[in-house]
Amino acid sequence: MNHSSILIGIAGGTGSGKTSIAHEIVKEFTTGEVAVIQLDSYYKDLAHMSMEERNEQNFDHPEAMDFKLLHEHLSTLMKGEAVKIPCYDFSTHTRKKEFEHIKPHHVLVLEGILTLWDARLRKLMDIKLFVETPDDIRFIRRLTRDIEERKRTRQSVIDQYLYTVRPMHEQFVEPIKLYADLIIPEGGKNTVAIDLIRTKIKSILPTQRI
């Protein structure tokens, strides 16, 4: 690819360890070499809906994501230009007024449950990863995260998991494993896979290292 950056996509179910993998990958690189972008930043802005309508939306369906804007931003970054990434407020399901300014980096890591869903995004990617973790472990992690970080009630997290997260995982997330170059069991604990990915990144960027 004739880009100034390489793009790594990391997909996998909720609580599978995608973020852990992303952080492990970037550890070895210096600041300015690697940027991690969260797919969750690109949820569509639901400010035009009532709060009741927003709460009824299915946030695990591909249609909840603004893939068009994400594709534009990644293409811009890979051409060597900076972008303003939306800051999403999960409590109101709207975009905040502030943005996160991201400058071009040698390596861009995009992570989220549906990272490998969109064909246009896949075409931009140099490395496609899928993190696979048992369902019960993923649910426990999701429950803990949503209660602690997103101030949800336990029952609301359980209901959401049963009625949307689980069926959407089976319908949309599980099938995109087919697009992955590498399927990683055990998330961030899989040191062999992480070492392989780091080595691959270095082989792609031998002359671009800072």
C-alpha cells in the first residue's frame, strides 16, 4: 500500500481482550509511532432522538456505527494528515462538543467489536486480527466494565447482553473471524501472538522507524 501509515484492525466480542492486545502491541514502540483508535468513538450521534428512543437502540448492530466517517478519517490519517476524532458520551448516546486531535502515526491500531465488518475499512488494513475468548469470561468482563465505568445497573447490563449483545455477537461479530489474518485466543495474555504481530509490524516498517 502506498500510504505513510499501516493500519491494524482488531475485532472480537465484547470483553474479549481487544484493548489489552492493542496496548500490548504498542508497548514496544515510541510515542508518535503508534496511535490506538477506538471504534466506539464512531457511534452515530443520537442527539436528534428522545432519551427513551436512544435507550431502545441496538448498539451492537453495524448500523449503529458511523463507518463512513471512520473510513474518511482513517484514509486522511494514512495520507499523512491529522483528524478530529469524535468523543462519545455513553450515558447520553451523543457526541460531545470536544474532539480528540490525532496526528498521523507510522502505525494505526483500530479496535472494536465490528472492526472487520465494513469492507471499505478492511481494504485499508494491512493486518486483520480477531480476538477469541470464551463467552462466560467476556460477559463477566462486560458486566464489571459497564457497572464501574458506564454507571449502568447490573440488571440493565444483563438484559442488554441477553437481548442484543449475545444475538448480535452470533449474527455479526462471530462471522467476521473469516476476514482475520490471525485469530488470537486468550487476548492480551497470548504473548506468542503479540510477539508475532510486533515482528510483523517491524518488518513492514523497517525504514520508517523513528
